[in-house]
Amino acid sequence: MQLVLEKRAERSGTIALVSPLIAIGLTIVTMVILFAILGKNPLLALHAYFIAPLTDGYSLQEIAVKATPLVMIAIGLSLCYLANAWNIGAEGQFLIGAVAGSWIAVKTQGTDAGAWVLPAMLILAASAGALYALIPAICKVKFGASEILTSLMLVYVADLFLDYLVRGPWRDPHGFNFPTTAEFDPVATVPLLIEGGRLHLGSIIALLVVAAAVILLGRTIKGFEIRVVGAAPRAARFGGFNADQLIILTFAVSGALAGLAGIIEVAGPVGHLQPGISPGYGFTAIIVAFLGRLNPLGILIAGLFLALTFIGGEQAQIAMKIPLDVTKVFQGILLFYVLACDSLILYRFKLVFPNRQVTRGAG
Amino acid sequence: MQAHQRMLDPTPNGQNSGESPLLRTIGLTKRYGDFLANDSIDIDIWPREIHALLGENGAGKSTLVKAIYGLIQPSAGEIRWQGQRIVLSGPSEARSRGIGMVFQHFSLFDNLTVAENVALGLDGKESFKDMSARLEQVSKTYGLPLDPKREVWQLSVGERQRIEIVRALMQDPKFLILDEPTAVLTPQEADQLFIVLERLKAEGRAILYISHKLEEVKRLCDTATILRGGRKVETCNPRLETAASLARMMVGGEVKEVKAASGRKTTLPRLVVNDLSLAPAEAHGVRLEHISFELKGGEILGIAGVAGNGQDELFAALSGERLSKDPGTVVIEGIAAGHLSITQRRKLGAAFVPEERLGHGTAPRMKLSENALLTGHAASGMVRRGFIDTAATLKTVDRATETFDVRKAKRDPEAASLSGGNLQKFIVGREILRNPAVLVVSQPTWGVDAGAAAVIRQALLDLATAGAAVLVTSQDLDELAEIADRIAVMFHGKLSAPLAASEASREKLGLLMGGSSLEPKEVAHAAGA
Ligand SMILES: Nc1ncnc2c1ncn2[C@@H]1O[C@H](COP(=O)(O)OP(=O)(O)OP(=O)(O)O)[C@@H](O)[C@H]1O
Ligand SMILES: [Mg+2]
């Protein structure tokens, strides 16, 4: 007996919508087993993960704050993935954006620089993210280097570069030797939406990015180009669309969005540059992009859902001493199931019995 | 052999007393939404029979055989295999029962070798080496030469089809379905195929054969079932019918004749190719060598030739999918365009119809309106300041549907859901509706039924009458004879001097297609090259 994947003749529309939900369901089942193995009450753990964060205003704001970078990065990644360009290095672009934007904040620290500081930081961060993403894109187009590997490796370069800066040249002299810059000036900080709350302007920017992506993909020729190049490369070439240019463009856009997310995180919720500003947003955003079916609105929902797991993970750690890393396990399992369920859209499982082989041999 | 045929003439069925049909469908129905692609079809297939399945584009032929092959589930009705009712869970079950199929559109992986493709299509557990050996043996037994180690993208359409046939034969099927196998073959290749089919029949197998070429059906098939609008209208002996009477049954009326407007005037050259030479982009591609011709407005130039002699490369060079360093090699509307992209060439007034409709001419999983945009975005007012005018794209779909009688289940379906011939009508219509100054078209009526082929050919003639320059590449010499003013032949990347259609006899074209030249001078040249 043999299990094979067989291509479906007709694409199953229902499964395309239901598949992420199945994936979430399977993930939760797996988590229950995992909690049980860890000796925790699965029901309480699930409550801490998924229900508790939704019950108080502070956590709700915190979910939006966490979802902001996830959604922004994932929108950019979805453009890449739709165009068949595999940017895995959003984490690095996020960090480089954070560093580039912080440069202005650090240099203007304590001066009487005016309201131009924050906009300049955002622009510089986006540009830096874009340029950083262009490295793998250009290597791909010019030399055929795998963008998956190069973009991933550049994450570590960015990480160490940030580390060097905050331990060396940019370290806060009054910071008791902690590897961090000084707290940014108010002009270099993303304004809050609610006085004394957590929600900040970045969430609005993220929503604008989602809206822009909806329009781009649904209504513009560029968006059409992105979809055709990914879906039918030869037809795209016949249509006059250049796949190489599109790799460059989508990498640049996704790098810019990741860089923007980076500076918004640093100049917003964090308030200064330090190592560990990202709990892996750039990687989690990959899950967000696929869970959201590479669709902007889907990504918005998926981003909020994954943000929930971050907050839920923290609460579960506080309330039940469940290690924070379980959140990462959760996210990994989720990605696995999402991809597995997606295969079911195009393929179906089938058992093949080998005795047929014998019949054929005889006949 | 003759005796067999007469003895096994399956109509009426009573004559097969003692034997039962190998396969029969009873009331087989397939519904897509409220569209009936197959409406309660009864068909009997007997062993040792070549059974033709005829019908217009969209009549439901492919749908019926896909249901028999387990690729789609019928909405109602049943399938009986050797007298027993079966419900197929998928193609691999069909294969394991002895049903094989060769598809209308190939399902091969371009960058895998012949042997790898065959291995992927088989469900057996034999080792790759055994499989390769068996592949070679089957291909030799049936006279279908194949090099197992070549990659598919290097192969001509005819060779690709051979892979599909050999792959099906390796399963040793009792019943083989061929969906329009000869649509893309040269007459010689088709003749070879018929020998194979006769042989399979003599071995006691049954064959279901879909084709739009009625003469060949009359020659080859013992029985014919005719579908119209998803329903079975008749089962008959095609040898007792004429091509015209078969066509009448398919259409339910008379088929129009193509007529060229008399006194078509030629004007200025609109497409000129000057000494175009191009190294192949791919390792086993064909090198284009010193191709030159001039095409005036109002004129149709036909390019004949066996597939794989550089027609694809020429198409790519003319369309701008491949650029040439020297701008002067391709001149469109008096403008050197060799270095211009396909979009820029479209803006100059050129339009292109490639041979392969799914994946090249259209994005299969996208809607027709999006596929209208695919080639229309350059110069058809479908895009304003970067934004798509959806209404304009839908209008193109509607106009193509109306003008070319494209039959489909809804207003704007995915391209892949159209029947082969209807998709072809859409693609040709999409380009012709742009009123191009120059139209370059490959295999315009590949897989299109007689009625629709007439419509397309008429449209090409009308376009030329309206002053456009039309370049038609086709393997169908009758088609070229019908519409072309001049015919040139492509062989090993070279293009012969065009012959006036009146002088281009089959014999002359046949010689050129085989690589011989008409004049001794050219023979010497070829020998030197
Ligand atoms: N997946 C699908 N969804 C909706 N409609 C479909 C689908 N597949 C086929 N159809 C419709 O069913 C009809 C019959 O299609 P089919 O492919 O069987 O035609 P055909 O007889 O093989 O034509 P051709 O000679 O052009 O290949 C067509 O009108 C087609 O649009
Ligand atoms: Mg068909």
C-alpha cells in the first residue's frame, strides 16, 4: 500500500477558503497534546492563549501593536510571493530599517531639530530596507543566485550590525553599559493614538498599507502584472511583462515595508534602539502571508491572529509558567499545517494498492 | 484485417452477439453550475474498435472522456466497465483497470527528461532503470522513436505527443482514449499514428478517438458518435457517411464555406524581415538563419513546415519575446523593431497569436477578462493611468464571444475551463478585435471544429482585405492553400523563397518540407552549409 498525492482536476474553491481554518484547528489540536505532555491543563492554556487577551482593553491594544509590523511586512512579502520571488529575509530588512531610521534619531538627540525628524526617519528607514532587499534581488537577476539563501543570510548580517552599533558607537553613555541607545526625543517618536495607551500611529499606517495593497492587486495593471508573472510566467512574458524587473520591484517594496515596520517599532513601542527589538516579526510575517492566502484582507486577519498568539504566549507564561518559546513552536506548527492544507487544494491523497502491479505482470 | 472490420462492425449492436461492450456509459451527465456539459450520454465501446467522438467545439467531448478517465466525477449516470458498474476515484484507478488517455493539452514537465516524465505518469513501483528499458522497448515495438534522455522542452509537439502515447501504452491499456491527437501533427506524423492505432486495434484493444478532421475519421474509424450541445445526436458508421453529412450532424445545419474577397489590393510593406539570424536561446533550439521576407498590407503569407524547424523561434523573434541586437532585422510599419519589446511592437500595431493556447496565449487560471488585458493593456484603452478599466476588458470578452461564437458556461470564466477550440476562438478574436496592422499567428485553427475554423479563416481573410498584413504558420497545407497568397517553407531554421499559392503544389511543398530545394543552385548551397 502506498500513499500518493494526486492532482485534482478541478480546483476546489471551498477548500481554498476553509484550508486556513483547518490548519488552525489542527494546530490547536496539536497544541492541546503538547500542553498535556508539558503537564499543563490544556483548557486553561488555550484560554490563556486565545481568550484571555481578548478580554481586556490593554491586551487588545497590545494585539494591534504587535499586528502592526506583522501586517506591514506580510503585505510586502505577499507581493513577492505572488510574483514568485522568495524573500525570506524580511527580518533583516526590518532591522536595517530600524538602524537607518535610528541614525537620524541618534544624531538629532538633544538638538532643537523640529517636526521633520520623524518623517525623515520613516523615509530613510523605508529606503534602507528597500536597498537592503535589493541585494538579494539583484544577485538573483544578475547572477542567478538563490534569493532564498541570500536574503536569509543577510538577516544575520543586519542583526550583528545592529548589535555592533548599540554596543559601540551609539551606546547611551548614561545607560549603565547596557547595549542600547538613549531614549529617543519626542520629535523622533511615533505618536500615540490614545493618551497613556499603547496604540500608535503605526497601526493606521498598516491599515493604509493594506488598503493600498487591495487597490494595487485588484485594480491596477502593476498588480495584474505581479499576479500573472507568478501564475503563468510564459503567458506573462507574452503579455510583455518582465519577470526580472518584477523581482527587483517586489523585493524593493517588501524591503521598504519591512524597513518602515522596523523604524515604527523602534520609534514607537520600544522607544530606543537595542538588540532584540524583534521577536522574529520578519519570519512570523511569512506565516501571516500564507495564512492570509497572500490576500491583503486575509493578511490583516492573519496578522491579528498571530499577534494574539504573541500576547497569549506572554499571558500563558505569566499565568501558567508555560515557556515563551511555545509560541514559536505554535507558529511553526501553524505554518506547517497551512502549507500542508494548501497542498490539498491542488492535490488529494490517495491510497494505491500494489497488487495491481502483480495483475499487470501477469496480464 | 478487412474481414475483422466488417465482422465487428458494431452497428447495430446485436451483431456483436456473444461479446459485451468493453465500456458503456448510461445517461452520463456532467453539470457545471446550471450548464450541462454532458447531457445524459449513452455510448458503447467494443473491443477491437476505433470509435470516433465528433462534435463542435464545446460539444462536450473532452468532458465525456475526462469522466470516463476518472478525472471528473459525473453529476449523474453511470459507467460500466466489462459489464460492471464502476465509480472511478481518479485517473490512477482508471489506468489500473486498463483505461489509458492521451490528452488534448499535454501534461508534461518541460524541464524533465522523457524518461522522467514517463516515470511520473506511471503508478508502478518498478525501478527507473527497468522503466527506461521498457520505455525503449515499447517505443521500438510501436515505431514511436523517442530518446529517453532528452528534456521535454527541446522536443517538437509531435515528439511530445509521442511521449504521451508511449506512456499510455506502457500501461498496456485495453481501452485507449485520444483527445485530438492529430490536431498538431503533420500529415506524415498523422499517418504514422494511424499505423500504430490500426495495430492496437488488431491487438484487440478499443480506441476512442476525438478529432475534427472528418476525412481522417472516415479513413480510420469503425464507429462514430456525434455530440451536439452536450447531447448525443447519432451513432453511425463513418465510412457510410460523407464528410459533409458528418459535419451537418455535428452542426445541425450547413457549414459555411470560406471565401476570399476578390480583388484584394496589396499596399505598402507592413512587416519586413531582413536577414534575421538568431542563435537558439535553448541548448537544443533551432538557429534561425538568414531569414528574409516582405509582407504587404492586404496580403497573407503562409509558412509551412514540420514543427520544430524554427517556427517557434521565428515567432519569438517576430513577437519580441526574443530581441535581436540589430533593430533592422524586423521592421514593423516601417519602423525598425528588432530591439523593441513585445509591448512596443503591439503599440506599433502588431498582434500575435502563439501556437500554445494554455500557458502561453493565456494564463490558464485567470479569467477571460484578465486574459484580454494580458495582450490588450498595451494599446487598447484598457488601462488608464495605471488603473484597469474592468468594463473595457469585459467588453472585449463580450465582443470576442459574439463575433467568434465562443461558447462558455458563464460570462467571464477561467481560461482553462473553456473547451480547446473555444479558447482558440477567444484568443484569435481578442487579437483581431484590436484591428492590428500586422497579425502573426501560429496554428490558427489547431483543434478548432470545421465550422469555427471557417469562421477564423474568414476573419483572417477579412483582416487582410481590410489592409492588414497577416503571417500564418500552419502545418495544415489545406488551410494555407485556402487562405494564403504566398507560401514559404521553414526547414532547419531557414525559410524558402515564397511560392505563389497557385504554384505551391503539395508535391513542391512536400519537397521543401523534407529539406530538398527546388532549384539545383540551392541544393549546392544547402550541401555547403
Ligand atoms: N471546469 C469547467 N467549468 C465550467 N465549464 C466547463 C468546465 N469544463 C468545461 N466546461 C464547459 O463545458 C463545455 C464542453 O467542454 P469540452 O471541453 O468538453 O468541449 P469539447 O467538445 O472537448 O470541445 P473542443 O473541441 O473545443 O475541445 C464547454 O462549453 C466548456 O466551457
Ligand atoms: Mg476538447
